[in-house]
Amino acid sequence: RRDLKKPAAEIKEFYSRPGSLVFFFDEGRFGLQPTLGRLWASIGERQVIKVRTSYQNFYIYASVSPLTGESFMLILPWVNTEMMNLYLGQLALTFPLKNILLIMDQAGWHKAKDLRYSPQITIKYLPPYSPELNPVEKLWQHLGRHVCRNKCYQTEKEYVVALEQEIQSLSPSKLLSLCHCNYL
């Protein structure tokens, strides 16, 4: 296991300052091609799950605080620097009086030269190839189990509505328990 004492101490120190928020950030890709998974059925009954081949995708950009359960999410059409700039701008507008520590992976658009963000946002990067350190991954697993698995949405709008409803049902206490970080 990687040495997490120093980053954990930095996060706790930042969070102890008044008006501070610590968010972990990630993007999740969702599309109309369904995710198949196991399900309960009566013995001898074969279950049929409708599928359709479609490669329409969209992305949920999500920041979640494993310390408070606060979150900020946007549904955007692509992952690139332009969308990342849009997200960071909206994050700053949503929390205008907060200093934000945003912890994320090292995707190319997260480190792009053209990345623009408010001085109230400090960005820290996770070590390369370490998705297990990002608690937002647990949110993607939850959405996959509760919204995506064995469902065949006819339109992207129908799928987006289902995801929005599930996200809106996630209270800060639910997000706190879902996205906890045992290393903080």
C-alpha cells in the first residue's frame, strides 16, 4: 500500500482552516449500451434482459467530500479541457465563500496548460494508476448497481433523468457513508 500519511495530514490540515472544503473529483462515463449483471429469479425461469447497441455517451463530473458528504455534480457531453474549465467555473460559483482543495487523478485534461480555475481552488493530484484512492469511484459503483445494471433506456434523456433522480436522492449522510475514505 502506498504511503498515505503525508497526503492525509495535508488534507486534514487544509480542512481544519475555516471556510475550507475538501473534494475528491472524477468523471464517470455513461451510455445507452446497458450493463448486464446478475439478478434474482425463480428456479427454472430464464430472465431476458433487453439490450441495444448504442455508443452514445455522456459524462458525470462529480466532486464529493468524504469528510462532510457535500457534493457538486454536472452532466456534460465530453471529457476535455473545455468541459473541465466549465466544471471548475461552476464549482467556484456554487461555493463562492469557500476555499476548495480538489483532489483528482492525473488525466491529461486535468493537467492541461489551458486549464483555468479560480484562486479559491487548490488542485492536488492522486498518484498515477490509483483509482482505489478516489472515493468517487464508489459513487460510480453505486450508480452502476442502482441505475445502470440490467436496464435498457430508450433515449439518452430517459437515462439522464434516471441518473439525476438517483443522485438527488443521495443525501449528504448517504454520500458520506458511500464515499468514506478509510485513509483520512
